[in-house]
Amino acid sequence: MKLAGKTAIITGAGRGIGRATALAFAHEGADVVVTSRTLSEVTETAEEARALGRQALALKVDVSDRDEVQMMAARALEEFGKIDILVNNAGIYGPIGPLADNDPEEWVRTIGINLFGAFFCTRAVLPYMIRRRRGKIVNLSGGGATSPLPNFSAYATSKAAIVRLTENLAEEVKRWNIQVNAIAPGGVNTKLTEEVFAAGAAAGEEMLERTHRQKSSGGVPPERPAALAVFLASEEAGSLTGRLVSAVWDDWESMNGRIDQIMSSDLYTLRRVTESER
């Protein structure tokens, strides 16, 4: 098993990608701490992880609340004695529609959950990982990280920031053998999909059409980004760090033999392409 003996924290693990990731980790031998703002949902995830033979702790946590996040880290250490992996998955779309029409408080709240939440969770586990001189952090990026996503400015801004946070932190902590990477999960049908339909015209014609196609086709199975999370959290990913990897479009399953080559290049990073490089 790829994660045997490891302990992982997965936020937003009550449904969708977070739940699929928690169960994929448990299947690969990891004990899991699963969190959500809805305790009943993560309780179900924890029960399924236990059915796979793993230990699991379900916690009600708002990742935008520093005190609750610190409690999460403390409970994880109390229960399992270590934290090997953190998956920052919790996130929301926030206000949908033109920026000029967005509720400022909801816009800020979105950044608080999607970006500050990842920062708070990372900050809570880093001291422990640094002391042990090892760790894996996986951040969930998404639409708007590498190209505009009109009418979803708070979400897109937060997800672009997640990628730069990933790249920056990776450089800071690599001397302690801590790897930090981000996932672009692709069009997974989740609760967010229904929010686009509910928003109607505010989401924009292009986004509505894209979401209808995604819904009718079944979308990307959540198990696909979950499998990528397993890879990035395992020893298979080796020294790969500071990268944004697409669960759908990148050939990550054959990446193991190319990691040194990737790390000596700009592959899977955010960067500006000059005219001479086109």
C-alpha cells in the first residue's frame, strides 16, 4: 500500500473530491482525520474509512477559523501522534456574477475559506513537519488558476493564489524534505455544479453551457483527482514539489521516472511565456 503507516488530514472531506480522497488514502493504508463544517457528513466518511480497516477521526472544523484549525491539528496529534500529510480541499464558489454586483462580505468570505483556510491549516501542521524533517502538502486549485473565469472572481482569485502559495511555500520548506504541490481536479460534478445552475444568467452563458455539458457527460469522477492526491502524498512523487498538476490532462501516472527532469524545468508551474518562446 502506498500510504501504509501514514496519517493524513483532509479538509472538506464530507463529500465530493474530499470524501473520495479520504477513502483513497484509507484504501492505501493511511489513517485519516476528516473535517468539514457539517459533522454528520464527515462522520459517514470516517465510518467508511474504518470499514477499510483504518483508524479515522471526524471533526467539525471551519478552516477560516484559526482557533478551530489549531484544535484540528492538536486533536490529530493527540489521536495519532503524528501528521504526515495535509490535503487542503475545503472550498466554496462564493458569489456568482459580475464583480461589481458581488456582495463584498461574501467575496471576502470566499477568500477566507479558500485561501486563508489553506494558509491556516498549513501553518498549523508545518512546525510539526519541520521538526520531523518530512511531510507532504497537497492543495486543491481549480478553475481560474491559469485562465480567467468571468463571474466567479472570488473563487478564481483564491485558486490562482493557491497555486502561487504552493510554489512559494515549496521553495521555503524543501530543505526540510517537505513537498508541496497543487491539483487541478478537472470538471468534477459536486455541489458547486448545482450552484452554477441555481445562479442562472449570473454565471454567464459560457459557464452555464460548459456546466450543462459536464453534468450530462457525468464529469470527471472524483476518484481521478483523489488518485492524483495519493500519488503526490506518496513516496512515488519523490522530490516533486511546487507544481500544479492536472488530474485530467497531465500524464502524472508516468511521472515517477521523470521527476528530476521536471524539477530542472518550468513544467507544471505558473510562468510568463515570452514571444521568443512561442
